[in-house]
Amino acid sequence: MKGLVAVGLVAVGVLGGSLLRPLGVDAQQADFRFQPGDAVTIDYSGTSLPCQIDRFYGSFVSCKRQPGAPDVVQRPFVYNLSTAISVTLVKKAG
């Protein structure tokens, strides 16, 4: 009898735990109309930044190094597109 009650409690615990925990969500890239190689301007509050898209990381994007730019700008940058005010296409890749 005690074994049956124990099995029942475990079953109720497993069922209750699976119902109470949040369901898993697969992260997916935001639907941007831009592709790697596109030249864009990313506008943040009071700042406009040129970027030639190198790679996407979810809602983040890394920019290719710009030839002829000052050394300060030559460091790799990763921008968060979800916090940008606007992203404007300057030149389509290809």
C-alpha cells in the first residue's frame, strides 16, 4: 500500500512539475530585411553609425572594418539592432 502511494505521489509530482514549469522557447533571429555585406546606417539616440554588415548574432550585428577609417573605428564592433531607433539601407550587397 505504501509503495502504491509513493508511486502515486511521484507521478503527481512529475505531472505537476511539467505543467508548472514554463515551456521552452527556441530563440530565433529577428526578421531583418538586411543581409551580410549590406551597407547600412544604424541610428541610435543622437548618433548615426555607418556599418557594412559582417555577421548576425540574433538581434546583434558585427560590422566589417572600413578601409581608410581612423584606428579608433578599426576595432570590431557589435551593435544591438533591437535598441536602434532606425536601420537604413545605404547599399545592397552584390
